[in-house]
Amino acid sequence: MIELILMQRVEKLGQMGEVVKVRPGYARNFLLPEGKAIRASKENLARFAEQRAQLEAQNLKKRQEAELVAERVTGLTVVILRTAGESGSLYGSVSSRDIADACTAAGLTVNRSQISLPSPIKTVGLTTVSVSLHPEVSVPVVVNVARTVEEAEKQARGEDLRAEQQAEEESLEAQLAAELSDLGAATEE
């Protein structure tokens, strides 16, 4: 385990200024290169104590800017068009990179590391993802994955496409059964 001083809030780890113990790989591969932490040596502890007020002021300013952006984009919905099978399964998946590109096109400039997507989206429909604008500010974004623009509009209105498709199939089956019975009645005469 390695001791580090957190330079900003890290989710599920701690707040700015806390001294935490983490595994070497997590420190070496994520926290140190991203500038989220520094090693907890006597020199670094003293330097952090001197700069703490300045760092907290910078963090507060960045958080306020992120909150303003969050207010502006609250309720953002992005539409991603993909090809899919009859059951709604995508031929491929929608990843955090696709969502980041769609958000940027909609006016919210983010990169894929800011998108919280537990697993890629593999079906047509509406999915809510969290976009982290700051370590302490995140905003929900609705991702509307559809085959066509019309389908995306229907999903956005809350229409159940599967029920509509099933009703259409049932009416076609009923129409086909009626035609077959008419055909059977015509051949008996």
C-alpha cells in the first residue's frame, strides 16, 4: 500500500487533502498521472499545507463553473441512431465515446472519461447516464438509442414501440387468418 495526498475529491476514496492508502497500481496508473494525488512525503505534506487555501479556492471556482454548466444542460437528451434487429438488439453497442461525441454535438463538450457508463448499451431504448463535469458535480443525460429519427421521437414521447409492433403483428395475423378463411370458404363452394 502507498500513502498519497488527494489533490481533489475522488469518488469512493476521499476528499481533497486527505491522506489515503491505496494499492500501488491504482496510484501509479490512475491517481498520480491524472494529477489527482501526490505522494505523501514530508516535503509534499508541508507544500500542500502551504498551498491548501489556494487549491481550495481554485477547486471552488471550478465547481461553481461546473454547476453553471450543469444548470444550463439539465434535461439534455442525445439521440444515437444505430442498426438493430427485430427484437431491438443492436448490431454492435453504444460506448462512452459515442455518448461523448453526441453530447459534444449537442453543445456539452465532454470527453469519454467523464461519462459514467457501467456497461455498453446493447439495446434500443432510453438510458440515463451520468456525466461528471467536476469531481463534485455530475449531470444526468438521457441517451435515446433508436433505429430511425421517427423511432427516437416516439421513444422520447414515451410510446412503447414493442407493444405497438406486437399489436401491428397481431393485426396482420388476424388479417391473414381472415383472408385464409375467406379463401377456404370460396374453394368449398
